[in-house]
Amino acid sequence: METTLEIRKKIHEFIDHADERILRIINAIITTEEETEPNVPESFYEELDKRKEKHLTGKSKSYSWEEVKDRARAKVK
């Protein structure tokens, strides 16, 4: 499997020799990607902020990664 670095290099080399049609296609992909709204709704970030505030003020229980793993394993058994 190619690494990200290898893929980037391959794309750069391809673009350096691409004809106008291919360049226009790639440009359209980039433009579409830039115009696309994020997939995460604002309400998600609002909820995340609320939960973070509860955590920081001690109003919610927090668990270590080990506690989370132990609880998950217990539910599977």
C-alpha cells in the first residue's frame, strides 16, 4: 500500500505533465471540495463545549482510558 507521501509525489508528477483537460478536472474537484460545507453540524460543537465545561467544573464523571476499557470489556462478557 502506498504511503501518503508516495501518493502526493505521484500526483505532483502527474500534474506537472497533465494536459489542460485533466488540469480542469482536478481544478473542479478542488473547487468543489473547498465549497463543500463541513459534515459536522454546529450543534455537535455546541454539545461538545457543554460537555467540556461540565468536565472542567467537575459536574460530570470522568474516566481514565483503563477504566473505559475495563467497563467495555465487562459489558462484552
